[in-house]
Amino acid sequence: MTTTAETAAPLLQVRNLRKHYTSPKRWLAKAKPPIQAVDGVSFSVARGETLSLVGESGCGKTTTAKSVLRLVEPSAGSVRLEGEELLSLSAEEMRLRRRDLQIIFQDPYASLNPRLTAGDIVAEPLRNFGMGAAAERRERVQWLFSRVGLRPEAAKKFPHEFSGGQRQRLGIARALALNPKLIVCDEPVSALDVSVQAQVVNLLMDLQAELGIAYLFVAHDLAVVRHISHRVAVMYLGHIVEVADRDTLFSAPLHPYTEILLSAVPVPNPRTPARRMLLQGDPPSPANPPSGCRFHTRCPMAQAVCKEQVPELGKRTSSSSGGHWVACHFR
Ligand code: SF4
């Protein structure tokens, strides 16, 4: 049975998404097992909502987000935007659909063409989609600059002349240019100084409130996730193990892995005792994931059944934001 942690009227609906990497077969060499980077992930994102994907490095959160945009081609599953199946679109149809589906990258410098001025970088998507005459495009670029907090004269500068935070603002302006419905934010503040992170996160939240954009937000910094998210999905070794609205997940996590992850978040009040729990061992290889519950090799609550049976992602409580979903035999 495929279960899915859904919202009422999803903008984006992902079902049973898989991305398995197979290595090319060499003559006389034994075939290597595929790397199961993402293995049967289902979730949805509502209009104007922020759903965060969290988990350790290598859990599959970035691969999941890039698969939604088909920057990584999924091996199987379904990705629907406003009901339209994206995985069956031709390359040209997908290019046109990307108007509604944009991305902000982790490293703003690497994602900006160093030979173009900032104004040209932001105008490029408008030109590619034939939006407006040159004067209208200039006007739109000016509006985008002011909306992300860049001065109009910055349009003449090149990416290397900006600070890290300004470059990420430029990346956000470019992502906004076509008025998208959903933006994938791939660790958008993790390369920035802490002092700048809050400014960029608040900018993203202001833009969402003003323009109604949905975000699929990939991050490992749980303090940032707590600030920006409406709902959070926790991933472990290619599976979603828990989904809930932000407040429920942070105040009453159910999955043992989520509990351990959250115990590492600094407590702002020094009088509140920290109850740090440590994850035992390294994550297993996604080329050879453990049987049953993939977390059983590191779970402090594991029992015999955990090695045998895969726990379904099942709804534990209902709420207007989709309910609390967990994949654990004992929670
Ligand atoms: Fe731990 Fe078992 Fe629950 Fe998996 S199913 S999280 S191993 S208790």
C-alpha cells in the first residue's frame, strides 16, 4: 500500500518517487547493486505552503527535490503539478512548465553566469520565455531588484562584485522573474554567514506572504527549518519516516530518528536542560540498505520485527494541515 502525507488541495503531488543509480556493467565484472537514493517517497505541497525536507547528508532530500524539477531524472513514480504529470512531459514541454517551477541553489556564486551582469541574469528567464518587450523586461527587473532588497544600480554589476547574501538575493530575483507557483530551495542559506541567513530566510517568508509562492525547502539546519516551515518531512536513507506540521513535529516528534535529530537543536533558554541524544554509527549504504525498517541498525528502540518488516508511513493523528504521519512499528 502506498501512503502519502497530503494536504487538501495540493499544488504539487509526489507519489512513490524513486531514484536508483545503476553503475554501467563492465565485462566480466559482477553487477553492482543500484544505489537507492530515493525509494518510494510520497508527499504533497499546497499553494503558498512551505514543506521542508530534512535529514542527514545522503538521506535523499536533495535528490528528491531535484527529481521534482527533473534536474535529476526519476527512475519511477509520479510528480503532478496542478494535476499535470510532469514525468511524462517531453523535454520541450518540461522546459515550458519550468515557468511555474523554479529553484534556488545552495551556492549562489556557482549558479550565476559570471559573464552576465546582474540585470541580464535576472532578465534571462524573461527573454527565454519571450515575456514582454525590452522596456517591460527592464521594468520587471527593476521591480524584482527592489523586491529582493538590491539597489537598482546593482543591475550593472557582475556576480563577483556582490557579497554572498547579495548573490543569493540575485538568485531569488532570478527565480521569481517568471512568477512561479513553486520554488525548490536547495539549502539556500547554508553557504551564507549566520548574520545573513536570517535576512534571506525572512525575505523568502515575506515573498511567500506577498506572492503566495509554495516552497519545497531542503535544509539540514533545523533552527532555520523551524522558522520557515509550515510542515516538515523527515527523510532517512531514501524514505520519508515522519511528516507533521512544524509545531507538532518540533514539540512532539514520534519517530526515534526525528527525536534524535531534534535533540541536537540548541535550546535557546539556558535554564531548559539539553537532552542531547546521539546517533549511533554511520548511515548504512543506500546500495545495500538494511532489511525491514532501514533505521533498525541505529535505532535505540529496535526489536526483532524491525529487521523483518518495513513499517508503513501511517497517519497517527489528523489535522487541517494533513495530519501526523510516522513510519515506525511502535509509534
Ligand atoms: Fe526503530 Fe523499529 Fe521504529 Fe524502525 S520500526 S524506528 S527500528 S522501533
